[in-house]
Amino acid sequence: MYQLNLVELSVSDFLNNYWQKVPLLIKNGFKNFADPLSADELAGLAQDEEIESRIVSCEGQQWDMQTGPFDDFSQLGEKNWTLLVQAVDHWHPMAARLIDPFRFIPNWRIDDLMVSFSTPGGGVGPHLDQYDVFIIQGEGRRHWRVGMPDPSLQQLCPHPRLLQVSPFNACIDVITEPGDILYIPPGCPHDGISLENSLNYSVGFRAPAQKDLLTGLADYLIDHDVTGKRFTDPARQASVSVGAIEKTDLQKVRQLMQELVEDDSMLPNWFGSLITRAKHELDLNEPDPHYSAEEIAEYIEEGSVLNRTGGLRCCYFQDNAAADIALFINGDQITLPPDELATAKLLCDYTELASEHNLHFCQSVERTMLLTNLINQGYWYFSE
């Protein structure tokens, strides 16, 4: 539905010259852009207590931020405020399609779709993010300034829950119109001020920190009762000072930890489970009663189309062609035989499974049962 127009750039050109390097304005990146949702629909999502939302406003130099859900917007006035709703792709199938054109980046790197509505003068102030983002201009116009990373920038906190940066030099200074796309790498300061009522769509990417990875690894070890090797020192010499921690001991500790992370049998299982776990609530519609495998096969043979629930994370890993395939869906691991790579690719590479794709799942009892279980969990659903 949405096709990315990189103009004279190829995807390879973009990755080689801009990705995580330099911000880029993609003028008319989506030709004839049509908003997948309205401001009223976004406001409706912000009324749901399960959906993360916030309003940022500024009068003069006085910044304020409120967190949802929101029942009434009338007291906000007609200027200088922004409504931001997180993980809209989990709740709005049409909006979720905005992510698909950017799936030349692996699934596990994609975070979510944040949508914002701003009145004239609305924005969140100059700030920087620690992840990549594509910002798509919907209805209205917005004045954007984007700079390069600058270690001299100072962090400002005009509100206890709002982090900004000091003024910066802009390498992009532009008014975006519907269909324009800004790519902003991590650490690049940026500031967008709405010139009129406007919608923006931000496709964000995950950038797990070392702390998050280590915490996730510790949780995995505990959950799976993995102890690993113990510290040994058969070549121990008498200590000159019994209170000292020697460099040689630290080297052994580092080696012990590295051996754990380098365990080829554990690393993909831990990482796949961690990175596919949903960060926000999923809008799962588990069928009641559950489908039988026979019913699923019948629907497929009739030409039914399947959609993946918005925000569902799916990845797979296969070490080599003779190895079993580890399929990861929402933090759970499913083991597939080595010859089921096509099955894993269909489930992970497509957010919509057309009728010709679905016939693949009728070619064996095991495939039909797998698909039936996934549908009965609400992970896939038949299109209306």
C-alpha cells in the first residue's frame, strides 16, 4: 500500500551513506500520501488505558507533560500542544502498514510506530534519541531542524519528565509536507514545530543497551536454570596481599563470562526470545471457540488471507542447512525441522499471507497444526 520512494538513492546507497551516519530528508518519500488514521481516531486511542500516550505543551517557556489516558482535550486550546501515542501499529492495522516499506532493516531492529498530532506551535522541544527513526509527515506542515551529533550540547530538563538539549546547529532546516520523510540517526539533535494542525508518524528502531542485554541474559539463565562453568584457578600462586583483586583474576572472570556468551547453543535461543518479546501490549483477539486444523485447512483452500497481529515480533535462526530452525514468536521458541525454512520465512517475512502463501501450510499436517496454534493464540487472523 505504501511504497518508499528514495528518489535517486537505492536501499544500498541509503544504508552505505546515511544509515547511522547522516540525517536525510526524503522529499515526497511517499507519493500521494494518504493518512491511515485521523486526528480524531488518534485521540480515541489515547482514551484507552492500555495504550501509552502523553501530551506535551508549552506556554511561553513553561513546558508541561501529562500522561494518558485522556478523556477530554477541550481545555488544551488550539495552539502549542502535541498528543503522542506509542505503538499505534499494535492497535491500528492500516497505520501498521507504514512500517512495511522500512523492512529492509531486520524485524528484530524495528521497534514501533508512534503517531503524534500537533496544533500550531506544538512540539516536544529540541532533543535527541538513542535510536534511528524515520519521521513521516502526514496532514499539515511542520518546521524541522536537524543537526549532527555534538558532544558540546547540554542536556536540559524543563520539566521533570521531559529531556531536551541546548540550541544546536542545523544541517537540515526544512518545512515538511505530506509524504515527506526525515531519517534521523541516533544522537542527532532535532526539533519539529508544527505550523498548522498536523500528523506525524515515527517508525522507531530498537537499540538495546549493554545493560538491557545483560539483564535479559541473566533472566534467561535463571528461567532455564543454566549455571554454566564455575571459576577455577589450579595455577594459583600465593598472594602478596590477600585483600587485593589481581588483574589475572579479572581476566579469568572476563573469560568465564565470554565463554558463556559465546556458547553457540545458547546465544541465539536467548537473543531470539529476548528480542521478540513485545514491549507494549498486543491487541490479541483469540478466537472463541478455537479453530480446528480441519477448519483452518478449509479456509485456506477457499483462498482466505491471513494478517499478522500488529506489533507481533517474529524472527528465526538456522545455523546451517542441516540444523534445526529456531522460530521465535513473541518471546516463545518453536523448533522446526531443517527443511522448514520456507515456513519460517513466510511467518517472519510477511505481515500479510496471501492465499497462494497459505497453501504452503496445507501441504503437511505439521504445518497446518502450527498455523492453527498460532491463529488460536491470536497471533494471526483471517482478513475480513
